[in-house]
Amino acid sequence: MAVSQPATFNEEWSDERVYAYLNHLPPTGVNADYHVLYNAYKHMRPYDFERLIKKFKEDGRNIEATNPQGETIAQTISAFPKHSLPFLEILKKYS
């Protein structure tokens, strides 16, 4: 039987942990900037996502990068309005 790690909520994420998402490599055919944004959206709370977005923009990365279907991260996540609203507000703030 595999041992699982207990869920942890509201833990503070270090800058190192947040910024590590900037180095996630995309699958073949996926824009690296889009991939970073998508993974950050899936795994981060809005507060940590905003920290990542600040650094992302400082590094000159493209917040308007698209996936293979031609959608920006804002277009992709807008399909999930109950969860994505705070993330969409952050993206708009930094666009």
C-alpha cells in the first residue's frame, strides 16, 4: 500500500516554489509561456499566481501566449467562471 502525503491547506509558498513554475518545460508543440501560465492556474491560489505573474512579466514573458488551439490563458480559463474570476482579474491587471 502506498503512503500518501496528507493534504496541507493555506501553507505559505516560498518564492523558490512559486518561481519554479517559470521553468516548467512544455510538451512538444505547446508554447512555453502558455504552459507556465496554465500550470500555475491549475496549481496555485490567486495570491501565489499573482506573485508568479509579476515575475513572469518582469522576465519579459508573454502573457498573451496561445495554446495549440490559438487560445490565451484568459480565454481557456474563462470557461470555468466559478474558479477563474480572481485569476482573470490578475491577468487583466498585468496585461
